[in-house]
Amino acid sequence: MYHKKKKSELERMLYRGFMLISTLVILLSLGGTLYFDIVRQQKEMDTMISGIAAYISEGTDVVTMLESGYPSPYVKQSLDALYATIPNISVAEVCNKDGVRFYHTDRQSTGESYVDGEEIPILQGSKPYITIGYGTKGAQRRAFHAVRNARGEIIGFVMVSVFVGVISARVQSIALVHLMILGVMLIIGFFLSHAILRIMRKTLMGFQPEELLRRYLRQDVVLSAVAEGLVASDTAGTVLFVNSAARGLIGEDKVLEGRPVSELLPDTRQETVLRTGQPEERRSWIVGGHSVLVNEVPIRKDNDSPAEGVLTVLYDRTEMLHMSDELFGARSMIDALRSYNHEFSNRLHVILGYLETGQIEQAIGFIVNSNLITGQVICQTADQIRVSELCALVVGKMMHAAEQGIQLKLMGDSCCIEQDLLIPVDDMTTIVGNLLENAIEDLNLHESEFREIKFGLYCRPDCNILVCEDTGRGISREVMEHMFEKGFSTKGKYRGTGLYLVRRIVRQYGGRIDVETEGGEGTVFTITFTREEQKDVSGNHY
């Protein structure tokens, strides 16, 4: 339960502001309603007196009475009955074109002349109109209609009026009703204001708004200072909050709040997290060119409530990987130099053996081929391939190729660390070893002037690519159709296992093999692994 506190200045401002706005809204709405009611009332009154005047002027008995030149008791009786039926009529009179009254609701005025002058336009053929006139009983709103005979000639006019005092009484009645409504609404607004403040206090759990504001500002500063990137989104996938670290990783200057989280983080699994209520942890992404480790955690009020959103935590691995790469690279270089030192001692013994047996040409050839791989090449390979098993394998294949007079080069932009491998190291080693061995054997079987193998290994958290290019004889169409079959080989019996194993591993992990070859020019094998399975068995894809 929240505890009661004295009203803060902000609460008082909110209360006064709510009451002021409520009063203004009520006054404006009631004022508009009152205005339109008064206008409508006046239009209704004008329509009524104009309609009654038209009705009387078109009466056959009235026309007959004016043509005869004498007041008619029957007309008087009929008009008296009409006057009694419609109490809102103040005065009704019928006059001939000379202004002599043939009928008047006041019997004493009958036979007198109408001398106000307001009748002149109607006697001159004007359309019916309404004026404000003044009589012995005060101001009146008068409607005039001409009386015509069968030939269309004007023989008199009818005037029907209502006292302005009657209209004012109606307006006062309407205004009184609106004032009563205003009072009721103000009372309701008063109680609603207090109720809203009580609800607000309960919702804020007893905290004052100023205190919550200070807490929010402090929390915003703390979240912005966190080194990890934080992205909060609701159940619809709309971004609600992004801290400074996340903005730096995403690398956009635009406003990020309000945008779909899938637009900023395409690899998000928000729907899965919301559906299962379980976090997705330690996933590797590339965000804005940064290698990041990602946790996606459901946001709940408590453990039993459903998820109301997802908090994505981004850990930037770039600096950490850079430091580990430097340490691993130094260690790999040391190991490679030790291996090379041991291998160099062995090579000296080989050269010494050639010299002692008098095989000078063989010694010279061995020395020339040994120069194809140097300590610098080994160190560079160790710096680019930070997986010890793969690095040792590639260096070993370089030395083996050098002994055959073949130059095996690692492409300069190759890069691989163990954390980014999408398949196990053992399987990757099998693929690399078989590709390189096949290329070396193919160049050994067929002499060529330029004997070179280029090998590239590119590893990212979302994609691994291997490229093996040789300058051999190429692969014929007939061989290409069967080269991945178990036991098929052009090199004799008990062969044909290497490429079969390569294809089996690639299929196992949903990868893809592309083969490009040209007779007499060489062959290029490209193997690709991605996080999403890609199976395309068309053309030269295997």
C-alpha cells in the first residue's frame, strides 16, 4: 500500500490546471450550445409566425372578407380559434390595402388604421418579410404576408407577431438550464480531479512525481553509462529505449525509438522470446560492423506474468577479440617458429645427406624448393589463421607442396578465429586438408610451367567461406559429374574418399560447394557455410 503524503506543488499545479481546463472546456461547449439554441429558438419563432401569416393570407374567407369591404364574424371566429390554439402568438391582424384593420386579436383595435408604415413594402409587392416593431405593449417581432385575390392583385396584408419579451423569457429559460448544467459539470469536474489525483498517487506507489522524475533522470544517466548496448522493445516489436552504447554499435544518427526492432537488428528472435518466454542467450551477430554477443531477455512485471517486451543486450566483442587475437597470434607465431626451427634442422640433415652422397643437383633443387616457404610466411599464416589445428595443417601443406616444387599461398585477406567457425574444427580441418591435398596431387600428376595453389579462409560469425584455386589442368565434364561419389577417382584404386567426405560434411551443416573449372587453366573450389541452411543442387552447386 502506498503511504499518504502532503500534496506536492506539482500535484497542486496539476489539480488547478485540470480544473481550469475543465472549466474552459465546459464554458466553451455550453456557450456554443447556448448560442445555437438561442439562434434555433429565434428561427423556430420566425418560421412559426411567418407560417401562420401565410396560412391566414391564403384563406378563402379572408380574401372574400377583404373584397366585400366589411369584417366577417365567421373569419373572426376562425382566427380567434387559431389564436387560442397557438398561445405563442402575441398579435394577429388582417388589414386591407388602405391599412384598415378587418381583424385584430384586440377587439378594440378593429376598424382602426395600421399607420406604422411597415406594411408599405408588402403592399407594393414585396416578398414576405419579418421586422421588429413597437406597439403599445412593447417590442414585437412581426411577419408580413400579402393577401391577393383570384386575379393576383394585392387587396390587403396579414401581420402576425410575437412579443420580444416572450422570446426573451424563452432565452432566459434556456440560459437557466445551461447554468444548471454548468454547475453540475463543475461539481463533477471537482470530484473527478480529486479522484484522478488519488489514482495517480496509488499508481505512483506513494512517490511524489518530482521524486519519480529525479529517479528517471538518474536511471537514464546510469543506463546511458552502461558499456553494454541496451535495446528495449514492446510486444509489437517497436523500439522503446536505446542507450548510448547501443546507438554507437548500430551507428545511425536518426531517431531509433518508434522504429521496428527487426529493422535495426535483423537477426532478432523477439517473436520466439515472446512466444516461449525463454531468453535467447550468447548469440553472435554483426551489428554496424561490430562483432557482438547478444542476449535477448523477456521483460516481465514478475515471474508469473506474461512477457511485455524484450530487452536486447549487446556485448561488443571487437576489442576483446582484438586483444585475444594479439595474444593468440603471438603464441601461434612462437609455436610456428619452433616448428619451423625443428623442420629447418631436418632439412639441413637432408641437404647434408645429398652432399655426402655426391648428389649435388638434388641438394640444389631441394634448397631452391625449400625457399618457397619461409619463416615470414609461416608467421603470416599464423597471424591470419588463429585456429591452431587449421594453421598447423596449412603450414604443413605449404611445406609438403614446397617439396614438390609447388607454391601454396594463403590469400592476403584471409582471416579466421575459432569463435567464428560455424562448424566443428575437426570437420573444417577435414575439408581444408582434402582440398589442398587434391590440388597438390593434381599439379604433381600433370607438369605445367606455373605450379601454384591459392587458398583463402574467411570466417565471420554469420558466414564462413573457403576458396581453393589451383593452376592445374582443370576438370572435365565427365569427371565433374562423379567426382563427389564415394570411391570415384582418376588417380587409381583405393582412392576417391577425399571429395566424398568434403561433400558429406558440407551437406551435414547446410553448406554449399561451387566449382569453377576451365581446361588447361585450373580449378576453383568455393565452399560456403551460413547460419541459414542453403541447399541448391542446380548447375555447379553441390
